[in-house]
Amino acid sequence: MTQFERSDLLRILRITARQLSGWQRAGLIGVSDSFSFFDLLQIKKVRDLRAKRVKSATILASLQAMQARVAGMENPFLEAGSFSIGSRVAFRTEGRALDPIDGQFIMDFADSGQVVESTRGFRPVAGPQTVAEFFSRGVLLEEDPAAAQEAIASYKNVLKLDPDYAPAHINLGTLYYNQSDYDLAEEHYRKAIESDPRYALAYFDLGNVLDETQRLAEAIGAYKAALQLAPTYADAHYNLALAYERSRQPRLAIKHWRSYLKLDAQGPWAAHARAQYRKLLDAEKLKIVYRR
């Protein structure tokens, strides 16, 4: 199967490295150095939905809910048609249009304006029952800062059903991190790594906690682990460069500023990265001249 490099993907879909990195962090796309044709189709659908201002958290919740409601469906983007309805995502499957989060079939209009399928509904359920349903509910609750405790409770329900569900540990860790509860954040990031040792985002988030709690050497180790798994992880290069600067290792910082700029030359953090790169590079040149 044809594989596309990251640079090819960005060029073909006309997206930025920052966009791709953000969708990977949101869990919509796997972190990888190469992408298949099917990955390209999936990322295109994410791009189109985000262009219509559908939030990443809503897209992820809809995918999770669709997988839970349709037995055997692994990738709703590839196995069902998708489209936006206001701020929500709906899928066409078996000739009908479905909003998977509330479980309702909806009025689906063709381009001609004709109704494709009449409204029908699933048998109502008492509430979330499965890992996917609890996880989807947690993702949606995260959109409202006032609902953080409800989101935490929903993710805890996920872990009661599946203690090794790494994405729930990641999201719980981030909620605790945002509340400055770094001990619990670290605990859940480490559990995510235990559950899935190849989860680059878990190492990246753990690095942020370690950095925040002044354990700079450990933070550097965590960022490096993330980059071993995903060498094109732009945000990990950025944070590692900062960590090397603070640990007075400017040449290593230069290396990672340069790597970051190759991956994200136009993003909102690129100007700062470029300024730091030039400042450190000029300083190193002066040191060399002085020694000579």
C-alpha cells in the first residue's frame, strides 16, 4: 500500500504541521511518521469537519459513540459517510443518518432537498453503559470548564470497566494537571505508559508534569522517549528545546529548535522558536570565536 510522508500529507491536504499535531494530540489521528491512503482519507474528513467549526472533542466523542452503537465498526470515517449538523457530527449507515451521541436517526436531506430517510430512534437507554460511552461523555464534558468534576467521574467509570484504558488515564491526567494536582496527573500519565508503552502522548504529558515540578532531568528523559516513538512530534521538540535551555545545554537546545522549525515553520509558536534558535546559535558562534 502506498505510504505518504508527513511533508507529502501536509502538501496534499493543505494543512499545517500544527494542525496535524493538534489532531494527533486530540486522539483523532495516530502519531506516525508515515500515512496510508486510508489515513489520508480520514485526516481529510477531520480537516473538513474542523473547517466547519466542529470541535475536535466532539469529533472524537462521535467516533467513539458510533463504534459503540454499530457492532463491528472499527473506523466510522472509513465505514460510514460523515457530515456536520451545526456543531455535531452525523454518519450515514445502512441508508440512514444517525447522530451517534444521542442515538437518534435524523432527517437527512440529499443535495436536491429531498428527504432521504425519515426520523427514527434507538430504544432509549438509562445512560452510559460501555467504556466507549463513558469515554465519549467525558470528552464532551471537558468542553465545559464548569463540568470538570463530571468529566473526571466519567473517566473513572471508564477505568472501573477497563483499568488499562490508556486514553482515559491520559485525559484524567490532563484534567488533574489543569487543576494543578500534579501528583494525580503524574500517576495517571504513568499508568497510561504502563498500559501502552508506545503511547508517545503519554510520555509527552508526563514530561510536562515533571518539568512543572522542577524535575528537569526526568522531564528531558520523558520528552526524548516521546520522540523515540514519534520523531516528528513537533511539540515534543519544542518542549525539549526549552528544557535543554533551562539545563544550560544550548547546543542540544539548538538541535531541537531546528527540528521544531522544520516541522512547524508557520505555526503560532514558530516566531518564538526561530528567535531562540538564532539567539543560541549566535551565542555559540561567539564562544567558538572567543576560544580561537
